[in-house]
Amino acid sequence: MSKPYSVKNIIVFIGMLVILTSSMVNAQTTNSNGSWTGGNWDNGVPADDGVSTVNHVLSVDTDFKISGTGACTVNGTLIDATGGSDYKLDVENSGELTVNGTTTLGSNLTVKNSANIIISACNILTVGDMKVSNNVTFSIASCATLIVNGDLEIENNIEIECDGDIIVNGNVIAKNNATITGAGTLSTTGTVDIINSASIFGSTTSCISGPCLFDSPGTGGTHYTTIASGNNYNNAISWDANGVPPSTLPNGDYITLNHQINLNIDINILGLMTIGSSGSLIGNKKINVGKGSSNQGELINQGILTIKELKAEPDGCIAPVDAYPIIHNYGIINADKVDVGKGCESGQMTNHNDPNGLGAGVINVSGEFHIDGVLCNENNIFIQGKLKIHGGSISCCGRIETPLIEFDKNNGSGFGARPGTSDCQDYCTAYSTEPILKIKSQGNVTSTVLFTNPDPSESIVTSNTTFCANFQIPIADFSSNNNAF
């Protein structure tokens, strides 16, 4: 005979049910693109202590907090609303923010009181001023980037474990047992004050005149910084006391370019080059990122880059998609040809949409844009020739103007063949007709046929890809021989 349930057992069961139900009510996941306060959540707008997951493109249209048991994971894109709305975010009292996608906030981020921030590999968190205090845990993975468009203040027993890059367009204050450790870098346009038992990558010495660079001990990196405009790249008068950078910048070395420089030689980047918002690099030459290496090389453009050819192509791959080489564009890139990726799909580029921070990236290509790797396009790309998606992938909900799109499989260089793929992107022309669409095994096809994925070994196009005509922003001549922009 079954033993009857006691009143005590029934009360315990009801209590557990209440806790489970409460936890389910507090968990929200996006179900469509939209805004934070819009009807884009499956269970209502998250509370401060709610658990939320952003899997779509979501604009921030209000100040909000992540507090207590609250946790927000961004797998898609979380970005300020178009037009420069600046809404702040507070992560506090054990709240947690995990950045697995692009997160861009033009206003301030405050992190305090045992809160936790995680920026996973090859993702970017962009904010205005930032203050981190009181026993916070903060990790920045290899290839990940924290961009602060203002001042960064860290204080009171906090540790930032940084294996990626921290870029501060302002000043830094580290005090009261605040530390930055790891195998990454911290670069600033302003000063760095290190006081009261603080340290940055083991250094306790302040930098009293920007720009400043700190990196992990033992990396042996040399920092090359421009000091004058109007000269050739390989002219010593353009550079500080460290001299002219080598034409192949070694892994671990850094270039900060904040002046107008004429690119008169081909260069290869295995370390990190940053072109600041006041900088420009112009010339009928080539820039390779990652050539002759595997999993090395990074270019960050916040200014103007006008060249003959830009490539992010390694010689080989350690994994199907390595963290490097990678290009981040917040400014203007003008090139005759752009190549992103290799047969194994390594090689990445992100064209950012950051209207409140470093800027919204624009890329102008007079010839072919060739994608073997990964392109995240959040803003506008203009192609006069052809877009070839050669086993690469395009995503992030931007717009590409091009007269011709060709899909072709890539045999994968030992990692398996893969089709050209498109997810959440608008493809348009400036004319009365949509772009010409071509699948290598099928020839020219209509967009209706393309959406059926007639040969999934060659092309896969999702339903949130669109095609249009009469895109209203005209394409100018941005060849590397034309310095007008």
C-alpha cells in the first residue's frame, strides 16, 4: 500500500514549484529583431534581476540594469538605436553580462559590487565612459576587444583578466588594488594613472603623456607610433623614437597611426595595427593581414584607409575558423579589391555600426570583394564589381550594394567543403533591378530560386536575407588612385 504524502512533503513540493515557476517567469529570450522595450521577447521585457538572452539584433531604447540574480547573454547584437540614443547600463550586485556577440552602448557602463563581465573570443563590447569597482570579476578572452570611447576607471580590489585588447579613447585611472592581468594589451589616446597598489600587466608606472600602451610581460612587443603627417610610411620622420616599423609587423608588435601617412610600400601585419580616428593611410599599395602565418594579425581602422588591395588571409589554419587574422572597421575603407579568409575559412572582418562611438564603418570596393572566411557587416558596403561568396559566410544585418553576387563552394583545405552562406543581409543595387545572382553549378538564378537553396553544397541563403533595387546612396569612385573621399 502506498504511503500517503505528509503535509510537510506537500508544502515542500509547493515551495519548489513556486521557485521553479518564478525562475521560468524571470527568463526571457528574444524572438525577433527590434528594441529592448518592444514586443521582441518571448516572456516580456526583462526585469533588473531577470535572466535574458539576446539572439537577435536589438536596439537599446532605455537605461537598464542587470542586478542581483540578473544575467544577460548577448549572442546576437545589442546596439544603441540609430540616431545616437545614449542609454546607460549598470551591472551591479552580482549581476552578470556575457558578450558572445556585438554589444555597443554609446553612453556609460558602470560595473560594481561583485558583478561579472565576460567578453568571449573575437567579440567586442563598446561603451562610453566606464567605471569598474568593488570586487568585480571581468574577463576578456583572446581576440576579444573592449573599446571605451571616454575614460576608464578601475578601483577597489578588482581584476580584469585580459587576453585580448582594451582600447581606450581617453584616460585611464587604476587605483586601490585594481589590476589588469593576462596576455593582452591596453592602449589609450590619453594618460594612464596607476596608484595605490594598482598594476597593469605587472607595471606600476604611470604613463603621463598619451598615447600609451601596456602589454603582458614577456611579449617583447615594440610599439611604433606616428608623430607627423604628410610623409611616406617608410620615412623615419613619420615615426617616434622606435623608428619605421618593419614591412612585416611581427606578432606581438603594435602600430598606432594617428596622422596622415602616404603608404608607399606593401605591408604585412602579424601584430596589431590601429589607425585612429584622426589617422589616414593612403596609397596604391597592398596590405596583408596574417600572410605567412596561422592565427596572427589584426587591423583596427577608425580613420581612413585607401589602398590598392586589402587581405585577411593566413597561410594555413589551426582550426576551421581561427581567431586571427581579423579586421575591424569603424571608419572608411576604400580599396580596388578585398579578400577575407582562406580555404579553411579562417580570416574575418567586421564592418561595425557604432554611431555613438568610433563610427559606422563604410567599405568601398571598386573591383571584387571575395569572401572565403567570415564577414560580419553591420552597416554599408559598396561594391562596383562583384561580390563572391566562396564558401564564406555573411551575416549581422547590414546592407551591401553590388551589381553581381556569385555563390561557390570552397573545398576547405583539409577541413571539409562548405557552401557560400548568407544570413540577415540586404543586397541592393542603385539601379532599377536587383543584383544579378549566380550559383556556380546553376548559372544565373532569380532570388525566388536562390531562396529554395537548389544546390546546398554551393549556397545556403536564409529567409531573413533580402534583395532590393534603387538603393539611394550612390557609389563614388573610391579606387586607390583617387584620394577624394
